[in-house]
Amino acid sequence: MMHQPIQKHRPPLRKRLADASEPYLYSAPALILIAAVMLVPLVVGISYAFRDIQLLNPFSGGFVGLDHFRALGQDQAFFGALRNTLWWTGASVFFQFTFGLILALLLDKPFYGRGLVQALVFLPWAVPSFLAGLNWAWLFNPVIGPLPHWFVALGLMDEPHNILSDPHLAMWGPIVANVWWGIPFFAITLLAALQAIPRDLYEAASIDGAGPVQRFLSITLPFLAPTIAITVLLRTVWISNFADLIVVMTNGGPADRTQIVASYIFTQAFRRLDFGYASAIALVLLALLLVYSMLIVLLRQTMLNKG
Amino acid sequence: MASIDIESVRKSYGPFPVLHGVDLTIRDGEFIVLVGPSGCGKSTLLRMIAGLEEVTSGDIRISGNRVNDLAPKDRDIAMVFQSYALYPHMSVADNMSYSLRLRKTAKEKIASAVGGAAAKLGLEPLLERRPKALSGGQRQRVAMGRAIVRKPKAFLFDEPLSNLDARLREQMRAEIKKLHADLKATSIYVTHDQIEAMTLADRIVAMHGGVVQQVGSPLELYDTPANLFVAGFIGSPGMNFLEGRYVVPGEGKGAGIRLSDGTVVPVASRTGIGPDATVTLGIRPEHVVISDTGMLEASVDLVEPTGFGIILHLSLHGLPFKIFTLDREALSAGPTVRVDFPQKYLHVFDDKGDRVG
Amino acid sequence: MRPGKLLLIGAHRGAILVYVVFALFPLFWLLKVSVTPNDLLYSEGVRMWPSRTTFEHFNFVIAHSAFPTFFKNSLIVSGATAVVVTILASLSGYALSRFSFRAKYWIVALMLITQMFPLVMLVAPIFKMLSPLGLTNSLTGLVIVYSAFNVPFATFLMQSFFDGIPKDLEEAAMIDGATQFVAFRQIILPLTLPGIAATLGFVFTAAWSELLFALMLISGNDAATFPVGLLTFVSKFSVDFGQMMAAGVLALIPACLFFLLIQRYLVQGLTAGAVKG
Ligand SMILES: Nc1ncnc2c1ncn2[C@@H]1O[C@H](COP(=O)(O)OP(=O)(O)O)[C@@H](O)[C@H]1O
Ligand SMILES: [Mg+2]
């Protein structure tokens, strides 16, 4: 072979520009929208955290440095909300995931009428979240809902009353609604992952003598693991930001017992119109979620390196 | 119809070179087959001709016009894909007429072009079907039909038959050959199957590792392979190779090649190699002669009847060696056979793998 | 069949039944109360179905309340958002699926980040930004905000659908004489219809459900969406359960219709994504 010097010839400038800019042209509208409505407000929101922004007070707007954060350090309501957030998120994710996985496994087997059943059990996912909240609030209401009466019948309660107004039990209301509403999300995602597992793997394993439990442990779980990791991570972040159900069902009450950080931010912004303080809380929440995500990613990395 | 010139064409994906400078001239109406093992850059070359990949350096000309910067749609070529790439949401007729519709050809012209192509390929009863409702062979035909309706300057084929079963492949091979005889369109056909290459090509371009190894008619490549790669790649079962040293002619003896056990296989004398140079001796399985007086003895490992003939798998000096014969007696070969190598069928390659003499 | 196997099948169907009941019961109750006449509401408490049914609550909600306005507003906002987002996400999803370009990594990272941070954080700044533009208390403002919120996920969804369409097809189209954009419009888009349906449905449902920004950005009845209207209704007439639930049932209808249309494609789309890795 003769080796000639490679002389790169270049296509005309106009064509090169057109070729190079094509993907940017396709994605520009989406990016511009995201930048204008999410990124700019995000930056502005971060700056609010250091300013005194009260919607009804025309004299507000000054720079207050770390004042909001100092106030936050003294704010017992905030720390209560932080604890409630942990509880709310942990319980919701745990039950959504567990029941979602079971449902996905049940639906992964072919049976007569599966299409219909799938549509029905996934239906709660389509119910608007505010309506899911109202719906469950009504179910817990002893005046029109059956649940308190059933609790009495089961001996769990002495007389029918609304758990949403019971400081010790109130959090369970939004959690139950959230689980009902969120099971389909996990089930859909996990079902999709399950159906992507090659069937002949199971057949090979059965021929090799693996029972159902071994097949689940040695094939299903390893295949699902990446999906589980990513959906649980994303869902955890999402649920800790998800205030709709609480705003609708309890509005943080009774006695702030169901106030989570996200709903607390909303209360500060919407009810008290104190945007500066709301932004400061939001910034802290964002930082906490970032730390959480980082930890998970790091944990995964170390596990992968070991494995 | 058009000629295609490829001039020192190189291709790299980022820092990774895939084609190391290809020069090739394809004459008007010629059927060229690019053949080589998978990953050697055949598709890349074909796709550069089609305009689907940028050329890193060098020029491609169609009918003498440089097309490097032309979009595929402006090159007036047709391509048949390995996956057929039929549009699933269009009927067979619509698939075939799509290119003409894009060119705003008159309705009557489209109808006659599609009708003509469908008649040639036996697709008439299928015109209203969707690709999903066709068998593999029928899809293949539609892909061919889509290419021929618009009488392009050149046809490009990227392994068009590799998704068919053996019998269909044979049949389509013959049909492609007939179509080409009929249309006389310049065609470039990519395959890794050397039988397709042998049967279809006017000229074969054998490629390996992004480098063209040899260009020539099928029989040229078969009879005088330019190097070890082509020798081994063309032909099935593949050519046998034996290591040895060249013995120069003298003292009443002719030239020969001394094998590891000392046997000297006589060969026609060659120029261009010195005495005792390391060489590789090649002989095709069908050229080996079994004879009781043969000069080499080999042990029989396996007897493989193919119906058409018999393949004997042997060990010669501990190395695998094959014989192909039509003689049924080979079925009852004993534990060892003696073989002879007729001189005129011997190939000699130097230590760089290039053909000598 | 062996009895063990029969038992297993029984357990499987039983478990599925439990899920179906759990999923549907709240919605059933909503429907039940909405057709229960007021005088039976308290006397028949936990009965599964009232002895008499009525449509008076629906009549009242449709004829004598602002709900038709809320409904119309929600329909406009959700429909417009779904269309805008699907168009933008088709374009950007196509770019992510078909091109490799320098900024791709950053675009994906950016879109992932927008899925991670608390949207409540944006409530205050967005309010402050939109009000001088006259976009608070306006449906247009809501459409803009909802579109931005939904574009990232919809982009990923569309990308996974595009990834499922072989690149060969548009290459064939380009050789047949199409430009890349014509190939996109005539070959790729028609094949992505299920994906487009799924994206439309997904975004519609998301916009139909959104509560916090609607509460924040909308104050009067004229531009209120269903969630805002229903919530005001709840706090104002918190005793008229029949009417509230009738309104709830009405709010449920479009979202459920959309869902039933698209749910098949949704699992399919996610499966495609999962196969891809
Ligand atoms: N888009 C790409 N990016 C990087 N490498 C590629 C790309 N396409 C092909 N290659 C590499 O180029 C080489 C030649 O590929 P190809 O032309 O498809 O081979 P084949 O002869 O089998 O058709 C292969 O090693 C392949 O890995
Ligand atoms: Mg190839």
C-alpha cells in the first residue's frame, strides 16, 4: 500500500454549517422554552433566597444575605416538616414499590383478560392528583366515606372518626392516597422491564433445575436491578417534592403534623406571599436532594466497582 | 447509467481509520462485488458512494462529476438494504413509487414504471399489501422493485440476500443476475459470501481491514489470488496452506519447497525469491490428488460427505489439511492416505503473504 | 391439572382481583355518592349502592355552577399544552435519537436536572416574571409554564420511540430522493404515531392534573382550571358532597378517556426503552 499524505478536503462552508446546525435546530425550541421557564426562574429563585421578597410589601426586595437561612435554623416548623418529609417519602416509596413490583409480577404472566385488567389497575395513575387527594379525603370522612365505619367494624377504632384530623394518624391519609395513586407508575415501569427479559433464559434455568424462587433470584432480580435503582431514585426525589395530595387533603394540618417541606414552601409562597423565605427553604430542599442523589450514585458506583 | 470513480478515499470515525485509501474505477454497466469478512469496511465504502456517510478524504465521482458534497437524493442512485428498509406504513405499490412521487413524476408514468417493475419481479398480485403481510423473499423483491422503478444511474446493494434461507438466496442470486443482464445498470454489490461474489460479479473487489486486496474477475481471483488473504477467502472449502522454504533449481533438479519434514514439493521455478526464503505453499482441496504413490502421507481425521462430493479432513505434519473429491471411494479411506500436489495448481506466497510468480 | 397448580392459579387470580378492587373502589365510591340523592346520603351511609339514584347533582354542576367554564379552561390548557409539547418533543427527541452532536450530552443532562429539582422552587420567580407580561391569570401563561415542565420527559419518551425505528428507513428515503426533513415528516413521523399518541395522552393528563401553579397563577373564576375550581368549591361549600363528587366524576372523564386510549402504547414505549438498555 502506498501511503499518501491525507489531505482532508472540506465541503463548502454553507453545507458544513447546515449539517452541523441541524440537530440544534431540531432541539432549539424545546431548549429555549426550558431555559426561559425553568432555568431563568431557577436562578432568580436562588437569588430570592438572599433577598427580602414579599409580594404585598412594595418596600421589600432588598438584599438580606443569609438572614432567611438563619431564620430557617430557628424555625421549628421547618424541622418538623423535614422529619415529616422523610416519613412521607420513605413510606410512600416503600409501599408503592413493593405493591408495584408484586403487581408487575402478577401481570407478567399471560392470562385471559390481561389487557383489560392492566387497563383497570393502571387507571389510578390517570386520575388527576388533586382528585385522588379529594377522593381519599372523602373516603376517610365518616360522614360519607365507608373507611372509618369499616375500621370500627374491624375493631381498629372505637367510633368512626376522620384519621385526617387525628394528629397521630393524619399522615397515613396522604400516604395511602399516594400509594394508591403511585402503584401503577412502578408497575408499568417494572412490567416493561420484566417483559424485556428474554423468555428463553427462564426456560434454560428451569432445564438447569432452578425452581421458581431461584429463577426469581437469579434471573428476574438481576435484570430488574438497574430499572429498580433508577426508578426508586427518581421517584424518591419526585415524591419528596410532591405536595399536591397534602395540600388538598390536610393542608399540612392538624397542627403541622402532615406538613412536608414542599407543602411548607407552598404555604410560605402562596398563603404568606413571602417569596424570599420560600425560596430559601426550596434551596435547602434542593441541596438535600442533590446530596441524596449524589450519595446514591456514589453507592452504586462503589457497588459496581466491587461486583 | 454511469461510471463511478473512487480516488484515494479514506474514512475515519473520529480517530479510528476504517478505510485506508481506496482506489477503484467502475465502468459503465459493470457489476462489481465488494467482498470481505464482516467489519472490513465494505458497507462504509458503499454508504459513502450513496452519500450516507461523509468522505474523510479523497474523491468520489459519478459519471465524472465529483459528488462528495451532494446529498444522497441528488446522486441519482438506488440502494437495496440488508434489512430491506421497506416503509411499513405504505403498500407495496407506494413503497415502489415513493421515489417517483418525491420527484413529482406524472401519475401515468409512475403507474407504468411500477407496473413494469412489478411484472419483472412477479409482484403484481402483492401491490396493495403492506410489507408486514409479505414473506422474506417477497420483501426482498419489493426492495429490488423499489430500486429499479426509477432507472437510477447505479444500483447499490448491501448484503441484500443475507436474510434469506439458502434456497431463496440461490434463486434471488439468479434473478439479480438476470435483472442485471436485462437493465445493464452499473451495480455495486456488497457481500461477505464468496459464492455470491463469484457467481454475480463482472469484477470482484476483495477487501480486508479497510484495504483493497485484489480487484479482478472471479476466475482471476480464484486462479491467481494476489495474496494469502484472497487465497484463503475465496473458495470453499478454503485453500490449504503449508509452510516451507524455497529451494532454488540446480544440479538437474527443478525448484521446490522444502516442508518441515524435509520433503521437497516440486514447483515451477519463480523469480523474486532467494534460496531458503520462507514461503507458504497453497493448494486448493479439489486439486489435491489421492494416490497410493503420493509423496506425502496424511492421517484421516474425519470424512464429510456433502452429497455432491466428499471432504476429507486430514492432518498433515500435525496441521489440518483438506481434500475435496467427487470420488466416492474416498468414503472408505483408511486411517492414512497418500497425496500428491500437481505442480500447475500450486500457489506460492512470500513471507509478506504476497503471491510469487 | 395438579391441585398445587390449581391453587397457584387461584392465588394469582385472587391477588389480581384484590388489586382491581383496590384500584377501582375509590372511583366507584365517587360515582356512587355523585348519584345518591341528598336525603339518602346520611341515612344510607355505607351501603354499596343507594336505593334510589339521581342525576340532580350533575344537573346542578353543569347548569348552575362555574364548572363548565373550569372544564372548558382545563380542556383548552391541557389540549394546547399537549399539542405544543408533543411538537417540541418530537423535534428534540428526533435530534437526540438520530444525531450525534457535541452538545447532546449537555442537553440530556440539562433535561435530567429539570426532572430533579423541586418545581415549587419556581413558583415565586415564575409569578414575578409572568405578572408584568400580563400572563398571570391567563390560560396562555399556564400553557407556557406547563409546556416547559413537560417537554423534558416527553423528549425522552419520543426519543425512545424514535430509537425503535430503524435508521435504514430514513436512509432509504433519502436515497429515494427525500431531504432529511421530508424523511422525518413522511416516513418517521407516521411510524411514530403510537408514540405521539402516548406523549399527547401523557402530557394532557399531566396538565389536567396540575394544581400548585394553577392555584398560584390564577385567581379569578374566569381563568380557573378544574383543579382550582374544584378546590375553591370544596372550601366554599364543603358540605355538598353530592355536587362535589359529581364535579369530580366530570373531571375524571377526559383524563380516563385519554388514558384508556394510550395505556397500551405506554407500556410498549417503555418496553422499547427498556430493551434498549
Ligand atoms: N458509525 C460508526 N462509528 C464508529 N465505527 C463504525 C461506525 N460504522 C462502522 N464502524 C466501524 O467501521 C468498520 C467497518 O464497518 P462496515 O463498513 O460496516 O463493515 P462491513 O464490511 O461488515 O460492512 C467496523 O470495524 C465498524 O466497527
Ligand atoms: Mg456491512
